[in-house]
Amino acid sequence: MRNATATAAAATVAWLVYGLIFAEQLVNMERGGGLPWHEAIERSLLGLVACWIPLTIGLVAVVRRFPLERGRLRAGITASVLAVAAVLSLRAVYVWALDPVLGYWYDTTPPFAEVLFHSVRFNFMLTWLIVGVAHAWVYAGNVRAGRLRIARLEAGLAQARLDALAAQLNPHFLFNALNAIAELIHHDPDAADGMLVALSALLRRSLAQTPGEAVRVEEELALLRQYLVIEQLRFGDRLSVRIAVDPDCRDARVPPLMLQPLAENAIVHGIGRRRGAGTLHVEVRRAGGRLHVEVRDEGAVAAAAPAASGHGIGLDNLRGRLRVHYGEDWALELQTGPTDSSVRIDLPLRIARGSEAAAAAVALPA
């Protein structure tokens, strides 16, 4: 229905423009001073436009039904030839039937065979030109439709990849959290109970998010705080947290569950491997049109060698989600040392419209 409406509108506009040009020619080229404008317009509309608009719409419909394309050339050629023959015949019928009334074409209306001959002689190339333009119109529409289908398929593929990555990440985090609770439940039941309550709240918040949909930094911070409550119950005085966020970055949009895997990586592979206390630093700042995120842990000398670069599922999963969200316009840098390690992420700055700005820094309560 939409294609038919667009075709009718395009044919009407094209022939009205051509009819106006033809009327101008009648005014300027007619012997004896030319026709008056109102007569030229009338002759153009009745003698030309009124006939060719429906004929053009019919030609386009035939071309749309039987286009010249691989595997259907014979059918397309046959349909085009028959359509052209029909148009030339209908144009002849139109002239032969109306000429006695309008007198636009002949002084005396000749037999139909002569009118048909003149129709073929004067309209053959015009009709095939319309067929060619119709094919270009149909091909252009098919290309647009194909690009739209490809774009939708690519968007669906990207969403499927994000869903798969989220499905991988959530069980990974849950497994680690349950292991931490299992470590505490025998020698500190109260702390284990507090961790279960915090884990329940964290899971409710994370499951409420739409997989793959970007979220505000402020929402990521709220999720991170709930995760860190669990880790502080686990590590006690060994874990301190410092979070600093630029005020104009709190409404920036980032992939969901971006900060929590970074914090988990720093705690498990950094502070958890060291003797004594350690501090987790989370910084989010703006630099021009870029968003810089850094998660750093620092403390005493590690009790064991740091894990290999990549640090398991968390960072690999995050790299995959960043690639889906930003293509190649992002960077993730991991640095490790004997007393500290850090992950720095550089992203395009995308601000969530219509959201409220928050405070400049957040301090996690002990």
C-alpha cells in the first residue's frame, strides 16, 4: 500500500511538472501568437497528464511485479513488452475516443488504425523510458529495503551478542559471590547473612536492567556500591574504597555492569592477593569529548604473583561488550605492579538527556 501511494504521488508530480512545461511550449510555439495560458493548461491536463498518470502507475506496477533480474529475465522482458504494447494501445484509444470531442490532435479524427500507428510512432520511446525509470525506482527501493534489513539484522546480532555476554557475566559474578559467602558462613555467620542480603539487593538491581542497554554512570555507581558492601563484609578492615566522579560525568551513558567487573578484578586479583590492607580507587572524569574511567587498587606487596594479563572472564567479557557498543572507538589498558594495578578505559562521551546532575564525589560508607 505504501509503495502504491508513493508511486501514484511521484507519477502525479512528474506529469504535472511536465504538463506545465508542455503548456508553456503551447503558449510560446503556437502560430498566431500562441494559445492563452488557460487554454494551454486545459489542453495539457486533458490531452496529456490525465492519460499518462494512470498509464505510468500501471507500468510501474508491472515492473514491480516482474522486474528484470537474474533468474526472472524472460518473465520480466515478456511482461515489459506486453505492458508497453498495452500502454500504446490504451493511449491510442484515449486519443481516438476524445478527439471528436476535444479536437486536440486531428482536424478530423482518422480511423483507429492510423491513431494507433501515430501512438506507436510518437510514444514508443517515451513508454520505454518510463519502463527504464520504473526499473530504477524499483531497484532503488529494493536497495533501501535491503540496507534497512541489513541494519536490522546487524542490530539484532549486536543485541544477541550483548545478551550472550550478559548471560555469561551474571553467573560468573554470582559464582564468585557465593564462594565468598561460603568462606564466611562457618566462622562469621552474621557477616555471611549480611552478604546474602546485599547479594539479593544487588541481583534485583542488576536483573532490572535491560540487557545491552546503556545506563547512566550514576546507576552504575549504585550497583557498584551494593557490590562493594558484599566485599567489605568479606574483607573487613582490609578493604577501603575511594570513589571520585566528575559532576558532569554522572549522566554519561556506559554499558551496564562495566564498573562492577573492574572492581571485582581489582579486589580478587589485587587486594585479595596481598598482605595487609588495600584501597580501591574508582575515578570517572571527562576530558573533552571523551570519558575516562580508572579502577586502581593499591596496598602492600603481593603474597603471590599477579594473575596473567586479562584476569579471566570479567575483563574479557567487558572487552567484548565495549566492542559491540563502540566498535573500535574505545581503549582498555591494564597495568600491574608489585603494590598496585589499574585498569583504564577511554570511551566516547555520551550524555543521557533529561537526567539530573549529582554531586562531584561519592564516599562509600564503612
